Amino acid sequence: MTTAPIADGDAAQRLNEVVSEWGRQWREGGMLGEIEHHESPDDKGHFHWLIRLHGDEKDVITVWLSLRQRTVHVETELMPAPEENHEELFRYMLVKNADMRILHVAIGPENGIYLMTQIPVGEMSLERLDELVGATLTYVDEIFPTAMTMGYGSLYRRRKKTQPDAR
């Protein structure tokens, strides 16, 4: 059995360079809000980055990257803990999870619904980050409206997409 290599002292700097370069490229498209990086590790020794994106149905999509000992943990809150139709929503999520690649659905802190994955430290490249963020945006656009309608049916209303003027 092989394991991911333990992050060395330069892993945080290398990941920061990847995130910074990725941000420069995505800023031109208008979907990138901001990137935050915590220069110091937390009490567990993990470094963190927050990438905020502008979404369609969900206004802000935040991708959290945490550099851990062997992996980069990636997560996005898809929605808060549902208030209604728990069984129906969880069934929907499990069915979706079976078809998902790159990311998976998980129940996270306070029973919120998250998209998550872990990437070995040495595999986090510009291309891999681009793939992760692209998958995140795709899955949020695909899952969020239905999940919110199920979990917050009495409160949530889908946005009407405006059609461009056909002249």
C-alpha cells in the first residue's frame, strides 16, 4: 500500500503559488470574487485558503482548501442543514453522489450538506485546482436549486433566469 507523501516545509508556499496563478487566470472571467490565505497554520498545523466565486443560483460559492499533513482537503458548503423533507433530500443526495466524480456529497458540521474531496499534496497543480473549481461550480449549479427546494420548500424560491433580448 502506498500513501501520499507528507507535506514538506515548502508545500504551503507551492500551494499558495498555484492558487495565486489560478486566481490571476480566473479573475478575467468575472466569476472569481476573492481569495483569502491565512499565512500561519491553525492549531492543527493546517494552512487554509478560501476561494469565493460568484454563482448563478447561489450568490457566493466558497471553496475551502486546507493543506493537511498528506492531503489538500477541499470543501464547499452546498446548503445549510435542511429544515424539511430530510429523507427525500438525503435520498436525492445519495443518488447524485453515485454519479459524481472528483467531489462527493457529505454531511458536515451542524448537518450542513457539503461537496468534499481530498487530493494528495503532490498532485495539487494549476490544472487540478481548475478541475476542482469547475466541478464545484457545475455540481452547485446542478444540485443546489433542487436540494434547496426540497430542504427549504416553504422558504426557498428559485431565481428566474432572464433571457437575453432576441432582436
